[in-house]
Amino acid sequence: DGGITQSPKYLFRKEGQNVTLSCEQNLNHDAMYWYRQDPGQGLRLIYYSQIVNDFQKGDIAEGYSVSREKKESFPLTVTSAQKNPTAFYLCASSIGGQGPYEQYFGPGTRLTVT
Amino acid sequence: GENVEQHPSTLSVQEGDSAVIKCTYSDSASNYFPWYKQELGKGPQLIIDIRSNVGEKKDQRIAVTLNKTAKHFSLHITETQPEDSAVYFCAALNRAGSYQLTFGKGTKLSVIP
């Protein structure tokens, strides 16, 4: 089955710890994205990558870091510098380049930091 | 940057009635407008999209209309069913920028049996 997988589904961490969220896709998509979703809010873009070994900051990149060493994988690290890390994190991918533009989402990881 | 406003934030309809959700966008350069359906605890699922060279698109009970002059687009669901209950998000993409999607804040649709 083609798709996007995110693991784990639920993640709990203590304040002050870094945590890495996994995102893998087997759709052969060039572009990948990380969004954050808070209750009653739309999706806000954290980072995106249009191609391997390249990524760009989105609207709310502070306190987060990413890497894109492989086409299939785009892990997100939530650092201790992120002031409000508890949220639902969504990874997405798209073909990239000149389009089409459809973004397909994974099932999400709910991170709780106490 | 782009700004997308979505209304209403909540919507309740009787089963079989129609539901309409409206969005406005600010950047006239935006040229792609998808709609996503998100069920509780899951990732958003693309249900329909429209490009700026088209005024209307239909897929069975779902339709989207786009008014480029007024910079607004709408989702229409006819003959609603309980399984249509979910949160719906609109979005706009500015191709002239960085291919980023800007999302509305969502509409929680409840279909009452």
C-alpha cells in the first residue's frame, strides 16, 4: 500500500527533552511538509522540503528542526526551545516541482509534553 | 502573505439537507484551492480541489465553486449523511510563492440523523 506513515501515534515527553517524530512516505513524492495543529486552529506550516538535502522554514519554525537525507523520510525534532510543544503534528507529501499540487497527509502524532 | 478566512466555525444540519462552507483568501496570485475532511484523531483527507482557471467542480454530492473576482470559494455538500460529520478545512496555494498551502481554521460539521 502506498502512503504516509507517522510514528508513534501518541508520544509523551518531559519538559526540557528533545523528541523526534518520524515521517515516511512510499509515494515517490519529492516534497514533504510538517504541520502543527492546535484545537480549533487550522494547520500551520513548520518546515517543508522540496527535494532531498534541502528544506525551508515555514511560518512557525522556531524551536523545531528537520533533516531530509532520504527522499522517503522527513523527521521532525521538537527541541526544548519550543515553548508550547504539546500539539497534533501532521506530515504531508506532494509530487512537488510544477505540480500537481495535491498534498497527502499522514495519520498524525499527538505529542504531549508535561 | 496569504490569509484564508473560513466560515462558519460550526454547522449543524439535518440529514438530507445541504451544507455550505465559505472561504475567502487575500492573495490574488493564489491559484489552487483544496478542501480537506478531517475525522477525529486522523489526518486530513483531500476531498475536492479547484484550480483558478475553473469556476466550479463537482464530485457526486460534493461541489466547489470559485469566484476569483471576489476572492472567495465555497464547498457545497448535498444530501448530507451522518458520515459527513467531520471538520472541514479550506486552503489556498500561492504558486508564485513557495508552493505553501495556507489553511482556514476549519468548520465542524454535524449531520443530525
